Amino acid sequence: MDYRRLTPSPRAVDWGLLVSVATLLATGVATMFTGTPATAWVVDLHAVAGVVLVVLLPMKLWRVRHRVTPDRLTAPRVLSVLLAVDATAALATGAWWIFGGTLDLGPWGLFHLHVGLGLLVPPLLLWHLRYRFHTPTRRTVGGRRNVVAYAGVLTAGALTWRVQQPINDLLGTAGADRRFTGSREDGSGDGNQFPVTSWVADDPDPVDPREWSLAVTGRVRTPSEYAADEVGPAASEDALLDCTSGWYSEHEWRGVRVGDLLDAADADEAAAWVQFRSVTGYRWSLPIEEAREALLATHVDDERLSHGHGFPLRLVAPDRRGFQWVKWVTEIRVSKRREVGEWLAIFVSGL
């Protein structure tokens, strides 16, 4: 039997690899914003693209194996080898995470390593394409053979992703206890005993409540300012914090409803966004109707928030990912338009 008929043509494999990597990068970034079950398809697509890459990469490596012998190595080929090693490591760490693996890298872990290796693939791939890019043609990537082969590869990828959860359940691995985002449970219902993480480099000195205040500014008729003892736990909400670092934790949060603060300040009817600003300069905005239902928490499970978790005040935004739950909030700014600069601020605020 000629097994080559069951596999895509060499050029179709190359383009399949490119599409898989592009899909992995796009969905990997998108998973940062997938907080509700309705967006779970993004994670599923990311996983299926990973399985497809697992299938295609060995085909590519087998075809070019004779080019990477020591006597035939050139600078571009060394770069190609690095790309193959990095892609393989990214796939391996992703699979290891799915099946419950862990790795202690100080402040980082296995999930961070997977993300880092994945982000290294695109620049290596672009440099590789500088030497190896071929324009696709109907003859090289089309045809019945390629269509049938890719239909099989995609089907196998989807089935593989679906059976991993029953396998995890059967084996009782840590990977069995994951949300649709891939995050694992850690510290639910146990006060401040859940992981302390900060986006990029946010690490301020502990806030002195005697010097801290919360300001409500922007498009409001009555700008307001509150001392620490004036922001009491008047409302509560059970909410799940799902961090992009790969863990989730569910708690009862107590604090003040943002809508009450906006009403007290008499927010302008033309206002559309509410921005939450940290003492570090970090900031994030929510649409005003969503912001009204959000909570500014002072307590978690009857414990006062610790410094690492945002004392004296942190945003609780259900169905949003952890990096959007702004910590050490010092200002609420109401506006008609969202500030474009906040996308830059979240990367440089801690610096």
C-alpha cells in the first residue's frame, strides 16, 4: 500500500504548518479574553490546531531529515532546526499541561513555559520563511489527495481533543480538573489563600490606607472622593477569578457596587465606558452597563484583601479574565470613549 496517497503533498504540508501556527497564535492570544462558555470554541480551536501541528510536523521533519546532517548545515538550516525544536517543545509542554503536568520555575510554571515557547515560534517562522517561502498554486496544494488528507487530519485532531478529557478523568490526573479555558482550580473558598500574580511587572509597595483614597472622576456631575473607611463591604457576590497564568479560584467577594458609586456621582447619560485605574498606572475599562454590575472588593471570603490581592480595593468583574480584575484601585474614571492608551499601559505600568 502506498501510504503517500494518505498524506498531503509536500507543499500542502508546508502550508498546513503555516496555517496551523497562525491559528495557534491567533487563538492563543484570544484565549486571554475567553471568560464565558460561549467563547469556549476558541480554546477548542487552539487545541485542534495543536493536534494538527503534531501530525504535520513529523511529516515535514522526515522529508527534510537529509538536509540537517552536520556536513550540510548552513545558517538558515540551523535556524530551521531551532524552529523545529521550539515548536516541538511548545507542543510537548501544552500536552503535558493538559494531562496534569507541573513544573516549578520560580515565579513561573509549566503553563508560562508553554506560552513563552509558543510566542517564540512566530519570529523564528518568519525568519525561516525568508529563505523557504513558496507561493501556493492549485497544483501544489490543491487536488483530491490534499482535500481528503486534510479532512482526515482535522477529524483526527478534533477527536483527539475530545477524548483527552475522558482519559484524564479515567487516570485521575490533575488535568481532569480544568475549566474550558484550561485553568486548574486553586484555593477556592479559602480567603487570600489563592495564587498571587501580577500582570507583567506590577509590584507596588503596600498601600497605606491612611493616605489612600478612591476618586470618581470624568463625565460625572459630582466628582467624589472616598477615604478607606468610607468604602465599606455593603454588597457581596460569588464570582470566579480565572487567571491567564493557568489557574482559577472561586470566592465570595464583598465590597461596594460600582453602580452605587456612579449613581452617587451622577454619571453623565452620554458616558459609555468606566475605567478602573491602579496605583501603578495600570488601567482597564468596561462598558458602563457591565461596570455598574461589577464590584469593588474589600474582602474575600470574610477576610480583608491582602496586599498581593489588591488591598485596599480590587475590581471583581465576573466572566472577565484575571488581568482585567484591576488591583489597588485608586480611581474610577467615567468617559464617553475608551482610552486607547490603556492597551499600552497594561504592559508598561509596572516599569
